Amino acid sequence: MVKRVTVVGAGLAGSEAAWQIAQAGIPVTLYEMRPRVQTGAHAGGGLAELVCSNSLRAASLENAVGLLKEEMARLGSLIIEAARATAVPAGGALAVDRQRFSAYVEDKICAHPLIDLRREEVRAIPNGLSVIACGPLASDALAGALERLCGPRLHYFDAASPIVAADSIDRTQMYEASRYGKGDGADYLNVPLDRDRYAQFVRDLIEGDKHEPHGFELDAAAGKVPYFEACLPIEEMARRGEDTLRYGPLKPVGLIDPRTGKRPHAVVQLRRENQTGTAYNLVGFQTRLTWPAQKNAFGKLPGLHDAEWLRLGVMHRNTFVDAPRVLAPDLSVRGTPYVFLAGQITGCEGYVEAAASGIVAAVNASRRARDDDRPFVPPATTAVGALLAYLRDGTSHDFQPQNVTFAYFEPLGAARIEKQARRRALAERALRDIDRIASELRPIEVA
């Protein structure tokens, strides 16, 4: 008899996992606690709600995350299907209208005859076969249950960037351009800063009032907030050195101001938030500044003096397990083969990576539901396999979440190849392998 699978959490990973399991002909009970129980970071109760940026990052196959998206599409990913259907202009990136994206996923999930969506909080690890995709903001009760199952949990801080109403922006002080001319020039609005304005902005960030972390948010040994290095608060970057922002989110490279023909000292980028272009988010402006301090610092930027802020930046703690020591290669919990983890709780950092892990957990849960114990572990010749390879890397005693990267791909060989040519070759090999995997899975996994 085919077993029913319980999926906990209907974010990107959970929605993807539920879809993949149902597409394999396995009945699914999908639990989502929102809107009955909120996380403090989510704004509503929609499935697959994007909390931070609306960008799923680079689209190019020569970028590891772009390659990962194409692999997922070839594996029948609901998340990538939804993203492509609700995309907004974003140069060389795949960004979405977050409301339409969430609605697209929810409509597909609710319409599937094998998915039973329940709006309830799950406070314990379910009995039987399950995929736990509670995200990085699990409720205290479920986080406690995970800690008892997996051992002491780790945590780091992530953040959401501010969003501004488009009709409150003074565009005369900005210019339209995508970095290096990629995409439509209207994808981004660019705020040029000269040396003095940049220096003032850095001072405002460093000196502005900040939300102090609670005791439970501090690293006990270090006595400080354990930030994720790839998603630092903008004021933390500013504190690390006067030019740090100019080599990070305010990098002016590839953004020549057409009004002057010159490259500004620094550039603040605003990216379209939705398809209608009524809102923009400040790229890379995750922050724990207080809201008054944010309004003061951001309101001094050219063109944002009268800004209407639809959302200001927030900080929240993210929870994840010590994957190399907790998870088996198929994403099941070691010693508990009928419990799988998926999403950012595994240490996969990023929207796309979270959803990709949902596919892997789903295939393995589907097999287990049919009493098929063959593990599905894609090879590291693929992006999804490289992502899993990082989660298995036990060389570090301080495991930290990471985005997909070419560093964990199986090397091509001994011959030295120029970087872009090497990435193209890696992508070509990955897509050949993922096509083979998809053809092997389809007659077995998809009803």
C-alpha cells in the first residue's frame, strides 16, 4: 500500500516537496501554520511567500544558481514554473512579482487532487513518513522538537530590504540602467552618489540607532550576533570599512551615468518589486536599523526625500541544523529514515536552493512511500548535486549555510580552462546529466 506523506511548512521548499510527491502519485497532507500563527517576518498567509528580496538571483547558465534553476525546471519544479510565469524585468536576474508568485503556487497546490492543505500549526515531528520544511522561522514548539531529534540547533541572522512606492520617487535624480547593459534599462533605477554623499550615508548607517539583539539571539561563545556573511546588514558592512559598501551592494561598476558619461563614486540600486512597477526594493539594504533611523538615512539619498515606505527593513533569526552530522545523503535524519528535512532548515541558503532541496527530499520520500529504499542523490556534476555535496562536507566544525557554488561541482579534469569556458563546460555537462536523471525518474516517480 502506498503511504501518505506529511509535509510541514508551505514555503518554497514545502510547496515544492508537496507538489513533487503528489506528481509522483503519492497523497500528501501539507501543513502551513500561517496566517493562524505568524513568524514575525512574513506579511501574510500565502504559500511560498517571499520574505526578503523578490529576486531568485542570476538567470545565466554560467552562474551556479542560474544553472540550478534550469536543472529544477527540467525536473518539473513548481517554484521555477511559478517564477517564470510571474517574472518582472530584472536585467540578468530572475525576479518576480511576489504577490502573483505566491498566488500562482497556492492555486496549483490547492487544485491538485492528491494534496490536502491544512492551515494548522504542527508542534511535534509527525508520526509516519514526513518532510519537515518549516523554513528558518519554525515555531518555538516545532524548533524544540527538531532540536530533540537533531541535537542542538544553530542559528544566524537574515534580513529583509525596504520597499518604496514608485510614485513617491523623484526619478529626476536617478537614471535607468542595468549593470553592464544587461536586460531592459528600466529594470533598475540607479541613485548616483558622489564622494561626500557616500561618506555621509556611511556615517548615517554607522551612527543610526539599531535594534539590539535579545540574549537568545547571540552566539554564546562569541557573545555577538552570528551574521550570515553573504547577507550582512548594510550597517554592518559600513562598519567594516569606508569602502566596503562600494565593493558590495553600492558597487558602481558597469553602471555608467548616461547624463555625465562617467561612473559615479557609488550607486544605490532600486529594483522593480512587481510587474506593474508600482514598487521598488533597495538592493542589498537588509538592515537592523530602527525604522526612524532607516527613514533618516535612506531619506537623505537623492530622489528618496519624500519616499513612501511600503515596508522598512527587518531582522530575524534563522534556524538550521548541523547538516554534515545530522543529515544522510538523501536528506533524511540520520537514525530516523522516515523523517526528511528540506529547505533552509538544512543549511541551504537562498530561495532557489531551498526549493531544490525540496525536490530531492520529495523524490526520496516518494520512494520510501512505495517501500523503495534506493536513495536519490544527484551527482556533483549537477548543481543540485553540488548543493547536496556541500551539506555533506564534514570538514568544517563550524557548518554555516551557503548558496550553491561551482566550488562543490565535480572537477572537469586536469586541463586548465579559462573561467567562463570552464563554467560553460560545467553547465553543459550538468544539463546532460540532469536530462538523464529526469528521464530515469519520470517513468518511476511521476504518475
